[in-house]
Amino acid sequence: MKRIDLSNTALFVATMCISIAALMMFGSSINLWEPIVGFKASRNYNNILGYIAIATAISTLILNLYSKQFKFAMKSLIALVLGLVILSPTIASIINEPTRYPAIKTLPLILKHLRHSHF
């Protein structure tokens, strides 16, 4: 029975996803569009590209391990790492809690309170 290597497909999909993500980020530097257009596209589609890359990599990895094709599993792991690289800004924002600043309207009240407080 011939062994089917789906890990090449997963690696190709992950490579295409990371290429599209890089093009969205750096497309303005090669004058394809304005910087705000690339930023909006990156904010809208970066997670989708990462999830596509990770889903194909995990499914291929499971199929390779189930059919005991350990030689092909390495390509699936590389595709999984590429998907995680695409999702790294999202993962970083989940791990590092963003700093919340008070609203501008309440800032004078806070400063007034600090001036009149006795330490």
C-alpha cells in the first residue's frame, strides 16, 4: 500500500499563509497600498490565516502519527510552528494583559483628588 504524504500539503498551506501575512504587513513598503490598508487587512485576516495553518498542520500530524509515518510528521510540526508564528501577536496579547488608562474625562478629577489628599 502506498503511503500518502499530506505533510507537504500542510507545509505548503502554512508557507502560503505566512507569505500572505507578510505581504499584508510589508506591502506598503513596496508601494502596493497605503500603510493603513495593510494594517486593517492584517487585523482582520491574520488570525484566520493562523488558524488555517494550524488546523491543516494538526490534522496532518494526527494522520501521520496514526498511520505511523513518523518521517513525515516533522514537516507537519514545521507547519504547526509557522501557524503559531502567525498567531504570535494574538498569543502575546492574551498572555500580557494590556495596560488600561483612565478616560480623559476622569483625569482632572483624579489629579484634583491627588492634590488634596494628605499622605
